Amino acid sequence: APNGGKPYAFHSAWLQSKGSVHSMVLLKVYGDSMEPIIHSGDNVLIDQAQKELISGRIYALGIEGSILIRRIERHPEMLMLISPHPNYPPVYVDGNNHSVHILGTIVWVCTEIL
């Protein structure tokens, strides 16, 4: 659980400005594939109601039992899953591939420095 299971407090008006309050979940990030945008150990707020694919947005994806965070670019009949880290080249998947599930849009990132 993020923050060792301790609760996070968010102002309700701020949450409402980001999306569907009751569809939001916090997730702790592991791995460096989204650096320098999102770092290992960061917490991200995912709005599970925002699943419409819009090119350039960052999404949480369910792929083969794992959760990945990637920027998605939409191409005809294809999706490009992008990691900003140079060690992770873009991955192209069939736009109709049912093994890739959009779990939601990343609406907030928190980097804890202590």
C-alpha cells in the first residue's frame, strides 16, 4: 500500500477537478521505465473512470497480469506504448488486442523526497 498503508488526505474539490472521485485509486510505482517523469517509489493517482484513449496521456495498463504505466500514442489500428527512459524502446500493440487493458488515466504523481 502507498505510504506504508497510512491514509492520504486530498481536498474533495481538488479531487473532483481531476475526475471521478469514487473511481480513483493510489498506486505505488516500482521500476524506472517512466523516469524522469515518474520515479520508482512515487505514488500515482489513477482515475479508473477515464479509460478513453487520448494520444499523449499517461495510463495504467493491465498486461499479462502486470500493471504498467505508459504514455500512449494512438496510430491507425495500432497503439504505441512509450516509456521516456531510453532503456525502454516503444512497444507497438494491435489496437484491438484484448490482452492490453486500460485501467485508467494517471491524474497525479507524488514524489516523496524523505
